[in-house]
Amino acid sequence: MQIGSSNNDEAVKEQYKTSNGLDTRISFHEKYSTNKLGYGNWIVSNYQLRDGMKVLELGCGTGSLWVGHEDLISRPGKLVLTDFSAGMLETAKQNLGERDNVEYQVTDIQDIPFDDGSFDAVIANSMLYHVPDLDRGIREVRRVLGDDGTFYCATLGENNFVEELAKWFRLGGESFCPNHNFTMQNGEEKLRIAFSNVESRIYKDSLHITDIDDLVNYLCSLASLKAINDIPLERLREIIAAHAENGVVDLPKEYGIFIARGRSI
């Protein structure tokens, strides 16, 4: 996770201080997503990692991307897992353990502590929208990539379930500040400041939620819906139940990945 600069800065820092809230959100999506391939599995299916490659992941979080993918994690000759949060990085170490080809390091994408052209691939998932100086961060990624290197960055869209829920709770203004700093709608334009070839791929999915309490717990962990914490839990359940059909809540999901190569002139 990469800490960002916005009106929700402190909330975001608290949201990612430890892995507890992130684990809650990951479990929620695993349980209720209609696409059973799984977002993480789909993300890694887009990677082209060859044996011996040097790979850098920025904002690795709990390292969940690599769990269960032993063939993938063993492929790079060097895999550097980094995060802005030391707490997240410690959890990643616990989840993945010590490996001869894996290094762990606290790192800021805006000031990546590696030489030019150090890596064959860089990964940054669900974190670019938190970066205070995104242009600088993207240029840093391009700098540490070799000429033929690839940047993989997954992110969300602007027509997601959080935006739908904000309508239900009539949130707006300061009570709802969705982070659209880097989305599937504007990500290509932002990446082209440093990359000449940018491809986007969409992951088709939605949420089919059968337990309203699980949705309530999920909402209470989101920085972008911080105002919900001021609403009594019973009232939260009432509002959600009003939008359910036979006790089931269906919500849209919009996620995808950008694959960027080349170098902008």
C-alpha cells in the first residue's frame, strides 16, 4: 500500500496501518464475488514473468498476490516486495516466509531506491491512486525498468459498488470523497507521461451478497465512506435491507489492469 495525499489522508493511513482491515476486505470479495476465478488469480494470469527476471512489486500489502502461486514466486531470479507500511510488510514476510530470491523493503514509489534499469517488470496494484505526486511515481517506475521492461498496475473503475452505496446513504461533498486519481477511465492518459504503449484489460465481476452484516462490516473498514461510521449500525442495516431482494444485495464491480511498455519521448 502506498500512502497518498487527499482529504482522507489520515483515514487512509489508519485503514492500512495493519493488515486487519485489508484482510476483511479481501475475504469479503472472495466470499461474494460472482467471478470465482478471483481478482488476484486474474491479475497474475496477465503477468509474463520468465525464469530469472528481476521483479519489483510496489505496495505489496500482505503479499496475498503471491500466496498459492508457488510457481510464480519462484520464477524471478530476484523479487523485491515493497510497501510504504512497515506493518503490511511484516505481514507479507509472515505469509510468504524467507526465500532465497525474495527481498522485503519499505519503499516509497516517489523515490524508488534502485538504479536505472534495475528491473524487468514492476507491479503496483490498487495503490497508484494513493500516490501524492503520481507523475513522479510513474516516472520513477519507468526509470527503474529496463528498456524492454513491463509495468503491470491493476486498479478500479469509476462505476463501482462504492459509488452505488454512496447514493443509498445520500453521501456527498466532504462525507464522500471517492478517490479517482488513477482509475480504469483515466489511467492510460496518466501512464503515457512515461510509457508509449499502454494496454487496458477489464475484469468482469459483481457482488452477490447474502449476509447484510458482512456488508456492514466491510463498509466500516473503508476510508472513502468514513461518514458511515457516524450512522448507527441498525440504521445501516435498514438502509441496506431496503435495497435487497429476498435478503440478497447485488452490486456492480469495475476493476482491471494496465500493461505499460515502451518509453515516452
